[in-house]
Amino acid sequence: MLDRRKFIERVAMLGAAGLAPSVLKPAVLPSLPGLNKKNYPAVISTWSHGIPSNVAAMEVLLSGGNVVDAVEQGVRVPEGDPENHSVGLGGFPDRDGKVTLDASIMGPDGDAGGVCFLEDIVHPISVAKLVMQKTPHVLLAGSGALQFALENGFKKQNLLTPEVKKMWEKWLKNTQYKPEINWENHPETFHDTIGMIAIDKNGDMAGACTTSGLGYKMRGRVGDSPIIGAGMYVDNEVGGAAATGMGELVMKTLGSFLVVELMRHGKTPQQACEEAIARIVKKIPDSNKFQVGFIAMDKSGNTGAYSLQKGFNYAVYQHRKNKLIDSKSYYNS
């Protein structure tokens, strides 16, 4: 019987001669669309807060900046906005009145970083970027993520604004926890997670995702946003995708990774998003009670989006225009 080393050597020799067994050959994938550089640079992001976020990202790209820096600067906009109650400063707290933040970032080289259950830091996306750049890890959590942030010069700040504190105290009177469809657009919440995918003038891609998560969640709950492949995923050979909405449904189907893999196998960004939503409907019986939205961009700068329910919108900055678009949906389309 051949040992493992001899087996590998034998396969290599056969491969060189064109005689390797077919089972050992990689699958032949459909050809990806040809690059269309007229679509570069471009930025796509979730919800209406994507409009100002896209502007910040595009400013970096047009000045010749790094695409990772572009998505970081883009999503920092809602992170620092106290009027946005689901991202960063001013985000809704958990049941105990603590604001906890999740974020992730991924670059064209396949490297990635994230933080989850992070408290007292306004810009978790910038901490996630340092996790990617300065550690051998991908994800830091809780007190460890906070310690890392403080060691790298970040300052603690109370994220629970007076306005949101009053809302939480009002909620405490009934303590009902029932997330509603499109709670993101409720007048007391204002939007949801921001996910962003960008492509620079050279065709390099990056993505970012950041959130304060579900309002009044259980203490310790972490959603899909900091999970590479769930809340956001980028493959520089294919494209990128990001998710928003009920994170549990996205995690159960690894939605953003699925969208990118579907594009790898020849689907357009729109087709890939639609199939990822269909997967949720097929696999999760009560999916009609929740909202999930996906955005995607392929290597040519083509974009797409799709959601479970009506009400999801997304922003695309391309060809010198920054537009808010209403997504098509599976239910009530």
C-alpha cells in the first residue's frame, strides 16, 4: 500500500503527464463575466444611510486611496451618527441597557478581521481593521476586543445616548421582545446594519459590515455582521456580498458566502441574491416573519439586491451617480 507521500508524488507525476484520475481534477467552473472597467470605481451599501456612507467611501477611492480604507471610512459615517439607532453611537441597547457592537472587514487579499460584543467604542469597524492588520486572528470578542481597542489608542465613550435611554426605559415597562418585519424603518429605530462592498479603479474589492444588532436583544447575543461569510464576504476573483436584517437566518444559511459562490458559478449578482433568499425560505419554516436583505457586486462592478420582505432599499454609487434603490422581494413583491 502506498503511503501518503508516495501517493501524492504519484498523483503529481500522473498530473504532469495528463493522466491524473478525473476525480482528482478540480471542477470546471463556468467562465466568469469579462471585466468591465467602465463600471469602476463603485460602492454599494444597505439602507438609506448608505447614501452618505457611499460618498465617504467614494472620496477615498477617487483620491487614489486603498479600497479597504474606503469601506472603513464609509461605514464609519453611520457608526458616528447618534441619530442612527442600529449602528455605533446611539445604537439600541440589549435588555440590560448595554450597547454592544459587532463589525467585520475583508480585503482583496482575503484577509479579514472582526469584533463582536464590543462595548464603549464608537467605531468597531476600525477596531476590526486592526484585528485584521495587527493580529493572527480574525475575531475578537467582548472584554478582549475592548482591551485590544484601548491598547491601540481607542477611547471609551458611553454609547447609550439620552434619547435611546428614554426609549429603553419605556420598553422596560412591558419588556416585550418581538422583532417586527422592517423594524429597521420604525420611527424609533431608523435603519439597521450597514453592509458595504466597494471596487476600486484597479478592480480590487473590499467589504465592511457594522451594527449594534437587534434592539433589546438578550445579553451576549451576537448576530451575523461580524461573522465572515455570514454578514459579509469578499472574494477578489469573483465579487462580494453583504447582508442585513435578522442575523440568525443569515447565519443558518451562511448567506453572503453563498451569494459569492453562486456568482462564482455563473450567476449574476441579482440572481445570486435571489437564490440566497430562496434558500432561507426553503430551509427556515418561519422566514416569512422576518426580514433579510442581500446586496452584491461582482468583479465587473455589476450589482444586485434582493430581500425577503418589501421595504428594503440600498444605495449604489457608480458612474458619478449615488442612487437609493428599492429592492425587489420574495414576499409581497
